[in-house]
Amino acid sequence: MSTIPVKALRTLKIRVLRHNPADPDSTPNMQTFELEEADSMTLFVALNVIREEQDPSLAFDFVCRAGICGSCGMIINGRPGLACRTLTRDLPEDITLAPLPGFELIADLSVNTGKWMRGISERLETWVHAQGLDTVDVDALETPMEPELAQQLYELERCIECGCCIAACGTAQMREDFVGAVGLNQITRFRLDPRDERDDADFYELVGDDVGVFGCMTLLGCEDMCPKDLPLATQIAFLRRRMVAV
Amino acid sequence: MQIIYTDVLVIGGGLAGQRAAIGARRRGNEVIVLSLVPAKRSHSAAAQGGMQASLGNCLGGAGDNEDLHFADTVRGSDWGADQDVVRMFAHMAPKAIRELAAWGVPWSRVQRGEHSITEDGKKRTVTEDDAAHGLITSRNFGGTAKWRACYVSDGTGHAMLYAMSNQAIAAGIPVHERTEAMALIHDGQRCCGAVVRNLMTGELIAYMAKATCIATGGFGRIYRVSTNAIINEGMGAAIALETGMASLGNMEAVQFHPTGIFPAGILVTEGCRGDGGLLLDGNEHRFMPDYEPEKRELASRDVVSRRMEQHIAAGHGASSRFGEHLWLDIRLLGADHINTQLREVKEICQYFLGIDPASELIPVRPAQHYSMGGVRTNAHGQSPQLQGLFAVGEAACWDMHGFNRLGGNSVAETVVAGMIVGEAMADFCASAEGQLQLSTSLADDFLRREARKLDTIADNSGGESAVELTRLMQQTMTEKVGIFRSGETLQQAVDALQQLHLRAGRVGLRSAARGPNPELVAAYRLPRMLKLALCVARGALLRTESRGAHFREDFPQRDDRQWMQRTLASWPAAEDCLPTIDYEPLNIMNMELPPGWRGYGARDYIEHPDTAKRQLQIDTLLAEAGATDRHQRQQLLMPFLHLLPQTFRTRNQRLGGSE
């Protein structure tokens, strides 16, 4: 039994949008690297080979390299995606890579999604709001929860804050402060959670405007591009109906 | 020179670091967390299968308690663990999980009624009790007497890390993202902060703190094949070592996980086997029962990994063009189960292997996974050598894992130890010795020293490449300091690593990029990784026995008579080319559970004379005490509650009113 299908190996031409804002002489430019494709090569492997053998200054972000941490979102041939789990064999020989738009550029393919996500988290207060959270009785039996509800919550919580939905969002490109699908999904997640004592009026305060749920143009780019296949469009539509009702 | 002052400086933004930060913050301290990456991207997120806590809610967990969790953990450690610490841990784990439940983790819950489960290759139906409905459920994991791994599908670490990070944000704890601690500031007795590099701008800043806590996780990336994230280079442990004061415990105790997907080494959870998955060889024969009739696929990780490599060496592997491997079979669990309980596994198989695990076999081979060793601490998480320095989580050798960690005990340790160390740091900050009296000129000296080191690298024309030397180090570790070890190859490894360490001093740069400069990062981390690698290899060479994950082909027995010892590695002078190795005895006469057979793995070991003595003492104590409950018996043998913060000393309640 063969584990990984073989395909004839090619010479890849990887074009990278490069710019280092820390260097006053740097201007954005496309640089092309050629490298030999290898068996089951991912963009994680390819970019590291380029950095090790061709250009030690090439900047990019990987952490888990297993598709679970959300560090390596970038534009791959025009579409946002996770580079670590993108196999080169699924791409043509000519590959164009660019940093995710909508985030502060650190250098080359590295963008500051962390700062953006922390900002959204603070703004939307993405934590369970309940009395006495710092004095939980940790000796007592936990409060029961319906198994199905726990599963639904996890479904929404699978978001890895990679930023692909922001890069794929029409509104986010026009309104810098739009909370995006990642933010709205968080609101639906906490709204669903019985442990959170906030009600719809509270959530309306957070997202009841056109940088919140009413800014969405329903272009569905977020859901199409979500690496975790989260039901983002459904969640936004649902939230909008709830917020209209407030 | 820029100096940032804080009460508590936590280096590392994973579960352990953030929980410690929250604890210290709640007690009124100013806290700053440093993190190489955005905190929610920390490697804690990669924990898949579960967190061990003896709640005992579901049928498979019925009757579970702290005593069983304690005994499983000590056996798993091959009696290398500190039993006081294991007791503290087992007592705290249910509290940790309940706190996280209140904070928003969507733990999978018990569903009343009939369920089909897979056990030992067969389907069977169990019925969950009405009373347990909606409480936190758990799954089976290796080396445990009960189903004790509480989980959130197979994204447990992700869900925990997000809830924890959100609480830290709610508490207003700043996380200085994309920063790296380069050196600990100390005067030989007292640690008071760190010199920190901003990874975006390259700027050096001094942070001065009353308490400094290393929470940087493991050092798996000194190996070529590892399940670890690429940030797991052990820099926290390395800068502690470089103080010349702090020691690292049991660095030779390195865990290899049985199921890294082959050849990438990406983890698929032990939950696959816990839920009923099987290991098959090249002929699709289920081989584990042949070796381990008691626990089969669910013996401890050290044992399963060893049996797998042994089976491959005997010629029973499956071959692919990348080399030999074995198969993990979860087809029998069915698509429904995989789609809900093992969905990350499914995604990993789909994206990295191009297969559907519901209908195809997963190629696996053991891969480096966990560092039992780390910064040696006392039971409160403080370094015994350097006041004001704390360590927590995988970066620490608090020592609840000894020579082998049980699956699901690491995420549990992060939160439990975070709860304890957060309080300990707050106590320290409030005490007289916690006051910060060191001068800023000390910070200035350390900052200048680090700046000089970086300049030296930038000016170096020695012509060595960090990339090349890193590769050689990783290859040496994987080939010579892996699952099977021997004196001869370990000596070769030590020699090779020493050579690499010399060469690392001649690493220069090809690019002078401003700002992030990834090449400079690789260059300054390399000598630190090599020091850790030398601690591992030399510790392994000197330990002439086999214990837990440390297996010597030339000394295959566990030798309690000579090796009831914890290894302590230190690096007293910067110009040293080898670590100094000392030992700290483990006293059997204080143990609640004296050494014996683990219940799986090898049965022959060399007994220590104290073992029989202690057993007799225990038997006598218990006989004299007459009728007692389990808590009284435990207190009689090894009191530990006094080691815990006052607020955490009370008993855990369980279903049906039992404690």
C-alpha cells in the first residue's frame, strides 16, 4: 500500500511579494525563487528550503506546521490559506505568495495577526462574563451541560484566528475597523454559551452597527476561505436577525 | 537603555505561563507575559486527546480518584517522579478542570443511555447513568486504570488555551508578543528579570521583575523528527542553564510518542488508541498483544514506542520510499466517531497524507514528543539555586513525570502547576526576600553583554552556517540519543555535539537585514540548543540503567540500587564545553508507593534494599492504624497538603457524594 501518491517532480517558480518596513531602502517588489519540488512538499518545507539555501532574510511565520495554530495564513495564488498544509503538488509550477491583507506588515510574508486578534478580543470582550469567576468553587461538581450544546460550542470554537476570513472579506478591505467573521463568530459562540450572562442588548452594544454585524455584505468569502470550514455565513445571518430584533 | 519594571515576568504564553500569570495578577501583582508568538498560537494548542483528571463521571471512569491517578502517574514515571509533587498534582487536577469549565471550555459531556464503544478490537454496548448526564466525560488513554482523559473532541489544548488566553485578556494582562528572553538578569543569587529581544524590530530591552518565571515549553526541536512546534527550541531552559546557577533536571528523559504520522512527524492523538484504534505491522497483523498482553496498545508511551521500533527492527515494518513505518488503524471506530471525536486527526490525515482515516490506514512511527526534563524547581516551582526564578509546565522539572509522562498529564500539569506557581510567586513578591533591591546597572551590564554577543555574530567571518550545524545536531540526536541508546553511540553523540558547539562559535551571517532577521535568530539560538543537547546526551551516557523513556541496550534493567537519583545538569562557566552533572537522591523511605513492577513493560529490575524496608514500614503503619478511610491512610504515609496553597487544600467532590 502506498501512503502518498507520487507525481513527477517539477521545478517550482515561487514568486514572493517582498518588503521590509524596518529597512528605509526597501520597496515592495516581487522576487522569484526556483526550487526542485520534493515528495509531499508543503509550502512550509518549500519556504524553509528557500530561506536555508537561497535567501536567509526571507521572513514568514510558522509555528505548529500542522494546520492548528493559525500562524501561516498567506495569499497563495490569489486565495488566502494556511501555507503549512498546502501541498505544492496541488498547485501549478508557478506559485505566487503574498502577505495577508488587512494586517500590519512585519516583513515579507509575516503579518501581525496577533495584535489585530488581541484588539478584537478586547473590543468584543470575547470571554465568559459571569459573576465570581475568580472565586469558582473548584471542589464542587461542575454545572452540567447538554452534550449536544458542548459540541455546538466546540464547533464555533474551532476558529484558529488565522485571519483568512479578514483577507477574504470585502468589507474588511474597505473598513479598517470591521470586526469580520472571526469577531462575529466569537459573539455567536459566547451568545450560545449559557455560562455567559450577557444578553442580546449587551451584544448589540458590541456589534450592532456597520463595523459589526451590519457591515457584512454577504459576499461569503469568509466561509469559502475558512481553513476550518466554520459555518461563518450562517452564524452571521443568524446574529443579524437577533440583533435586528433588539 | 530601556527598562520595563513589573512585579512578575512570565516568559512564555502557553497554558502554564498564562495560568501562573492570572494567579499572580489576582493577588494584585503587575504581570507581563512575554511570548515568541501570539499567545493563542502557543504549542499548548497542539494537545489533542485530553487532560487527565480523576472526575470519574462516565462509566469507564467510575470509581476513579486521586489515589489511582497518583499510582498511575508514579508507575508511568518508572518511579522517577517526586511523589509529593505527584500527590499535589492528582489532588489539583479536578479543581483545574472545574475552573476551566467555569471559564468557558466546552468539555465533552456524558450522554445518558446506550453507547457503542470499541475495546480490544471489539464493539460493545455500555449504558451511561442518568445521574452523570451532562457532567464532564472522559476517554481511555495509555497507562491508566480508568478512563480519565477529559477532552473537547480532539482539540482539547486549543479549547483550553483559548479559554485561558481570554481570561488573561479579561484580567488585562499584557502579552508582549514576538519577544524573546535572551538572558536572565541575576547577581549569582537572585534573579531579577531578563534581557529581551523584540523579534520584529531587533531591539533589546531590559525587564526587571521581583519574580521571573520560565514557561517556554519543551526542547523537541533539538531532534530531527519531532511532533513539537518549530518554536519548541528550549530557549527558556537554556537561558536558565546559562546563568551558571540554575540546574536542569533529568534532561536525558525524553519522550517519543508512538503515533507521529510518517514521515512528517505530526502528532495524531493517543485518543485514537484510547478510543479503540489498533497498531498494525507491514502484514496488517496486530502486534502489540504479542508483546504487552496486559495493556496492549495502551501501555505507557515509552513502552509502546519501544515495542514498535523493536518490531520494525525485527523486519515487520511496512515500507515506503521514506523508510519503514507501522500502521494506525482507526477504521473500526467508524466515520461517525471520527467525524465528531477525532476531527483534527481526520484533517491532518486529509491534508498531510491525502487519506481518509475512516477507510484507510494511517502510516505512523514514534517521534520525539515531550521533554520530561527542564528547569529544576522545588514543589512550589522555585529554582533551588537562584532565588526569584520560577519555572512551570514542560519547561520545568517540577518532577511529576520522572522518566516517562502519561498521555494527558501534560496539559493537566500546565494548568495545575500554573495555579500553584502563580500563588507561590505572589507569596514571594509579598515577602521580604521578594523585594527588588538590585541596581539598574546590573541590568545594563547584562543588556550590553547580549548586544555584544549579537554584534560578534554579525561580524563573524568564520564561515560556519547555523542551518547546517542545526541539521547536524538534529541528526545526531535522532540517530544516537533516540529510543534505543548505548554507551558507544552516546559517547559519539557527546563528541559530535562538542565539535558542533565549537563550530557554532564561528557562525556568521550572510544577510544584514534589519528588523526580524531570521538568520540572526537561528545563529544565536544554536549554541543554546547545543548546550541542551549536550545535557541530554551526557546525562544519557552517564545513566547506566534503563528507566522509563531512557533505554540503554547495554544496561537494559532498571537499577534502583544505583539509580534512585535525579540528574542535575548545570553549566557553571560560559567557557565550559560540557555540562556539569550532579545527582539528587530520591528517598524510597519517604515514598508512598515504593518501586515495583509498572503493570506493563519489563518485569526485571534491580531492587533497592530500602524498597522492602519501606514496604514493611507501610504495612505496619497501616495495620497499627486500624480502620481508616483512604484520606487518612494517605496522610499517614506521605502528608502533602501542607505543600499546597491554603485555598486548594480541600477535598474534591464527586458524583454520588463521594470525595
